[in-house]
Amino acid sequence: MSRLRIGLLGAGRIGSMHAGLIHHRVAGAELVGVFDVMPQSAQQVADSVGTTVFDSADELIAAAEVDAVAIATSTDTHVELMTAAAGAGKAIFCEKPISLDLSEVDEALSAVAEAGVPLQIGFNRRFDPGHAAVRQAVLDGTVGEVRQVRITSRDPEPPPLSYIEVSGGIFNDMTIHDFDMARFITGSNVIEVWAKGDCRVDPEIGAAGDLDTVVAVLTHVDGTITTIDNCRQSAYGYDQRVEVFGSLGMSTSENLLDHYTTNRTADGGHGARVPHFFLDRYIPSYLAQWESFVAAVNDGSEPVVTGADGRAPLVIAQAAWRSVREERAVPTNEFELELDQAEPTGTETWTPSD
């Protein structure tokens, strides 16, 4: 089988990680080039894996030797690059979110659908072995009828204010992973969002228009209630847990630890630390998502994390922000109605699949 030749757009922290995985660890894939608006960053990544630097995004997308484009640039560029890649007939892997604007998301997804190219969105946590096992416990009936889901996600430290100012805020840059996990774990769409938040870590985050400590309660189509709690600072490390409670039992995905030894003495007990960095937890899931994408493109099947899956968490995030600001539960269909009333763009409204 021929190798899938991938061109990388974006050579920042995430792009560099993707480059290393594609080059060293993804069977059936080859990194054939990289572009970044910062030429030095692109050159560093290219040198680290022995690939080519392209002079522009357009040149990389149009290159005959590129079969698929990986978009790991800033969020505000995703729609333009996705549309260009679709027009060039290239398979697309795009980091989340597609955009912070739902109408732009719909334009991009319409272009992808019209071109008929594969698209996978980078919600890597679906591929975490622990989280995936919880989903399997739902699928095979181990936990019975699902009643509640609890998701905890806490970062070891806040991102720079310069990032917060352009990220769309905590619900779009952090909780959006958990919104996706809620749909993934339950297999059911979200119809209502209630959210509450404050700044308990750094008042400068609030001055930038964001929150650093939030709770969201999601109501799903099937009646399941999901509770999500986030904080931008955790003194003990990168905290990632998922729990499903059902009529027959419970399934949980716990934190990975540096090791699993516990020492107990007369002075008490002591165990291992929770990893501090997100790559310490999720590198296996990033690798698995690439393997899944390559397999889907090679065999002509639909990638497992679709454009609709990329859109749905953005709707939930916007509902969460509205809930905080208006202090009410917000039905997610409010945003579909608003799109229907907007000026026509020639694109259809995308409805996420269950």
C-alpha cells in the first residue's frame, strides 16, 4: 500500500508534535512538507524530520506530492485553508475548533461536502484508551441505561493572556474537548446547556473577558445529564477524568500516574504524581487519531470524527457562554434558528448526527 503523503500547515507546539508523530510513528504516512507564517519555525520542524519547507500555504496545498493536508495553524485561518484544501481535492485533518463563527464553519463544511474529500477533526481525546473504554461500556450495555456523565478537566496552569484574548475563551479553547466527549461517551446530542463561571485563579483572565473556573450541565436528547467542571489551574497536575453512571453500574477513566506504587507508613500514605503536561497524558491518543485518519483515507471510509462532530461542540460552547451571560438554561437550537434568520450564504445548516 502506498504511503499517505501529508503536508503540514502550522509549525507551532501542536504542529511540531504532529510532525514528529507522522514522521516517526504513524505507519503508512509520510510528512512531505511544512509551511508556517514564521519561516524559522517551519525550518526547525523540517530540519527535525528531514522534510521540505514550502514558501506558502497555497503552494503546499497545490503540490502534486501532497495527498492530505494537516491544518494546525491559528483558528482564524482554518476555514480559508480547509476550503482551499477541499478545492484542491486533498484529504483534510484539521485541529479544533474549525472556527469560532458557526456560519464560517458551515461554509467550510459545505465546501468539503461539495468536493467529496475526507475530513477529520482533531478531537484526540476520543482515542484515549481509558475514555474509549468508557464509551465501550456504554455501547455494550455494561453500565446499563446511562443516567449521568461526569467529566473533569483541569489544566496545571493557565495559558498566556495573549492566547486567551484570541481563543474565544474557556468554553471554546478548553471545555470544547469535554463537550465533544459528552457526545462521544453518551452517543447522544445535547439539547440544552446551563453554565456558571467565575475567575478564581487570576483576575487578569477576567479583565481579558474570560473565565478560569466553570461548571456546565448538559441535557442530552436521550435524557442523560452530563456535568462538566473545568479550572485553568490545578496545583497537583493535569487532571482528566470521565465517569458514566447507569442503571447497572459505573465506568470510569482515571488519571494516568507517573507510576502506580503507593507507600504507606506510620506517617501516612504517599502515591505518584499526576502528569503535569497534556502530552504526557495524550500522546497515545494523538498517535491513534493519526492512524485512524490514515486508515480512513487509504480505504475510502469516512473518518470517525467528522465535520459535524467538529461543529456540534462549538454550538454547545456558544450556548454555554450565553447561559453564563444571561443566567439561564439555553437550548442549543437557538443558534440554528439564528442561522436560519441570517443572510443566505448558499450553505445548508448542518445537523450533527447522534
